[in-house]
Amino acid sequence: MPVQAARPPARTRIVLADVARRETRANRTRTELAQQTRVGEALVRGLVRAQLSLALRLSLVVAIGLGGLPWLFAIAPSVGRVTVLGVNLPWLLLGVAAFPFLVAVGWAYVRLAERNEQDFTDLVQRPER
């Protein structure tokens, strides 16, 4: 019987330069943040702007949502005279419904702020392509 020659295993190419480049970019970005270079300052400024923008947008939602109710009752007095279960609608909206609304806005703020921070972290730790 003829003996068949065993196939040599397939070669694997290992390139150390690619691995080193990925690590150096992430390390370089962290170093720029730690040393507060211009690039690091720009990254942090971007995060602060995103957080400030989020806070201002949600403040506007609260101002319109809660601040608009007195305007509504002043413009349309008949809406202010509506009673629900023997309680005037303005009292229910401003005294009872305002709290769940504020909790919901606070929950949304925390969630979106954490998303901004996660995006920042992903940007800092993203490997170079």
C-alpha cells in the first residue's frame, strides 16, 4: 500500500504591528485625557456639551409641561373649572400628576446621561481601524 504524505498544517500569519497599533491609539487617547492635552480637552468638552444639551432639552420639557399648565388655565378658564372625582383639574395636574412626570423626566435624564458617558467611553477605547 502506498503511504500518503500528511498535509502540513495551514500557516497562520501573525502581525504584531497591527496589535501594537490598536493598543497605542487607545493608550494615546487615555494619555491625552490624563495629561489634558488639546485633544483630551476637546474630547471632554464634547462630553460636557452633550450632557449640557441633554439637561437643557429636558429642562425645556419640564418648563413647557409644568409651566404651560397655568397658561392653559389662564387662556381657557373653562378647563380650569373641570372637576375630576370632586377635585379641580388644576389641583390634580399640578399637585398629583406633576410628581410622576418629574420622576419620568429624571429617569430619562439619568438613562440618556449614562448613554452619553458610554458613548464617550467607547470613543476613547475604540481601536484604530
